[in-house]
Amino acid sequence: MSADTLTAKRQVIALINLDDELTISINECDFQDRQLMHFKNGMQMFTAWEAGDLNIAAIISQDEVLASSGITLLETFQKNGLNNVPFFLIVNHFNSNLRRLALNAGIADVFKLPVKTKNIETRVNFMIDRWGDLKNNIQQQATAAYSIPSNKRAFDIIFSGFALLCLSPIFLLIYILIKLESKGPAFYYSLRVGTGYQVFKFYKFRSMYVNADQRLKDLKHLNQYDTDAAAKTEKKVEENTAHLCAECQGAGKCQFPIYADKVHWCEKEYMDSKKHNAGSAFFKIKNDPRITRVGNFIRNTSIDELPQLWNVFIGDMSIVGNRPLPLYEAEKLTTDKYALRFHAPAGITGLWQVEKRGKGDMSEEERLMLDNVYAQNHSLGKDIKLILKTIPALLQKENV
């Protein structure tokens, strides 16, 4: 339905990212003369709402709690002052931990598929009619979130602040080199899930070309030793630029975005290229032209990770803690067995990075269990010991 058909006074229930089956069900609901308006994604709705043409009474979004049309979208509305209406989520996965996270974020209610249409109709109408009285109670229903102990937070501020000050010449040099070698921003960020399932911007130095896929085709001639491989690489790039990867096709959009200013690209491509080139130390551009020469250096020396000190300084992370996870990984770790890892600081280094030293490959299960051990037993004294052990761990050949 077009916005042109809406009257100025008639209330609108915005529907975001609904699949065809759910759209049919929602359309059959009786929302008391309120009109339904469908949007493909949150940004489309955000643009219409921000323009001030819509009298939105509620938002119903179909996505997972930690996904782009879930809490992340609600936080976008909140930051822009567009959050004074009930926000509902319809999800595939839900449990007590996700419920607590949703309530902490300010979500009015969550429905787990398959859901009875009558339940949505009743609940949405009830919340809209009484939102003025109920909205202040939503947050009070949630359990208090974990907060970093004051002595640990003081240590983080002093440590990261001193490190940023001492490393500022290196930051400036790397910034200049990145800008000189290629167009685009020197920093990028991806969304990560940290303490208490809080989503934040995770910063790094850019080590790839922004137009990386196009450069593969332009620089294929540099692979002078294997023309067949170059031809296969070119074909693969042409296919990938036209289609989403298998993991993203189901969602109909990239699930691994990383951002810098007004551009974005795929983190999965970024991480695959990093893993593919981990053992190479000479002229990587021959193997993967997506990586800049400066990027090759800062990856091998872990300098690309240094901007995370800013995350520590502003309180998103701690020096020592459990590594923050991408949204698509955190969504899988919401059971009681794994959720404990999020009841601890998110950190640059941690227990499993140190324990990995000298033990070869460590399974995902072992890492998660060590994260739980840290969450149960961390203290400032133990953190300092882990920092001292991290230095030799960084010198081992394996990336940790």
C-alpha cells in the first residue's frame, strides 16, 4: 500500500521483512481500522518514518533477535528518536536468554514461529492501546545486565589510554599509508555481540581494497605462474558478484556485512581471504589482489587489530575477556550451556588464546568451555597474569 493512500490521522502498523506466508496471516488480522504497510527492510521504513509522513502505531518485524531487523534495527530507531511505539519480533529461535536480551533492548513482545495469528492480533492491539502505561515497565521486567567491576574498568581505561597515546604515531603512519595506497576509509567496523549480548561497532584498520572483487579481474595478469587458476578466480568473482553465497541466499541478503562510512562489503569474503593467505609471507597480491600491500603487513603483524583499543577505552570491550562474536555466530549461542560466556567482559585477549599456545588446533567446543571458565572465575589479578602470558602467545607461529 502506498503512503499516498494513507490519511494523516489513520494509524499504521509497519510490517518489516515478512515472508509471504506470514504476510497472508497478518493481513487476516483485525487491527481495529489501523492500516498495514509493508517494507522490505528496516532502512526503507526508517526513511519513510523519518520523513514524518507516517502515523506509525506499532512495528512488526520478522527476524532473529540479534539479526539486522531485530535489536539492531530497534537501536537505530532509538538513537534517532523514533522509538515511542511498541516493537514486535517474530522469530524462529527463542529461549529465556534471548527473552531477557529482547526486554533489555526495549522490545515489546516476541512471537516464536509457528505462531497463532489470533495471538498476534490480540497482543498487538492490547499493547498499542495501553502503550503509554506499559512502555516504562518493559525494561523493569528484565534481569539486570552484567557490569564490569570498577577496578577492572579503571585498569582498562588507564591501560588502553596509555597504549593509544604511545601508539598514536603508529596509528597516524598506518592511516597515511592506507590512504595513500588506496581510496576509501582507513578504518572499518563490523557489528559484534559482547557483554550481555550487547551489540557494538568493532573497529579495525582496513586491509582490503573497497572494490576488492573488481580488482581480482583487473589484476589477474599478475598470476603469471598459473593462468588456469587466474581464469577460475575470475569466473568465481563474476559469479559471486551476481549471486549471494550459499549462507546468505536463504536470508536474501548479505549476513556478513562490514562497514566504513557509506560503503560496505562482505566480512565472510574478508575472513576467507585472511585464512587463505595466513601462511603466505611474500607478495600476497599474486595470490589475492583484494588485500593491499599495507594490509598484508598490518595483518601479519596484527596491527590491524589496534583500533580495538578504542573499543576498550569507550567501554565496549575490556583488555582481557571473551572475544566478541559476529551476530551470525552469537545467534547460535543462546542456550544455557553457552550463554554464560556473555556474562563476562568482551576482550581483546582471553583465556583460550593463551591456553591454545603449544596445543595446536583447539576445537570450537573447547574454546566455548574456556570462555565459560573465564566468565565464572575472572578477576583483575588473573587478568594481569593473562596479559603477561599473551605476549609469548603472540610470538607463536599460529594465529590466535
